[in-house]
Amino acid sequence: MEKLSPLQRISACVIATNFFAINLFVIITSLIQENSAYWVVDNILYTANVSKDGRILNENATRVNVFDLSEKEVKNLLSIIDNINS
């Protein structure tokens, strides 16, 4: 295996740092956007925002059309339902 030059080492460190920063940004962004609560009443799925202190703002609740959910939202919802049922 060939030794890397100092410039190649620096380049590798910069690339690794960029990958780490991008992944961290994506994780933080997804955590910030995960501010919705879901619940079921009379077989109807509702959603509402969650405040920064963790309260569900149910006065602004809306009915959810499950066919309009993203794949990520469906996975999260199924995970919650599976945990409730177990």
C-alpha cells in the first residue's frame, strides 16, 4: 500500500469532515422537523404540532389522509403503532 502525501492526507481529512458535517446537518434538520403528534379517534387519524416544551397543540389538529404521508412518516407511524400493540 502506498503512503499518502501530506496534501492527500489533508484532502482526505477535509472530505471526511464535510461528510460528517453534512450527516450532522441532516440529522439535526430531521429532528427539528419531527414536531408532529399523531393519534386516532373513531378510526380517524389526526395530527397536530408539538410545542418546544412538548405540549401537543391539539387546537390546530387536522385529519390525516394516510395516502398523502411520506414514506418516512408512514414508517414512523407504523413504528408507533407496533410499539403500542406490543
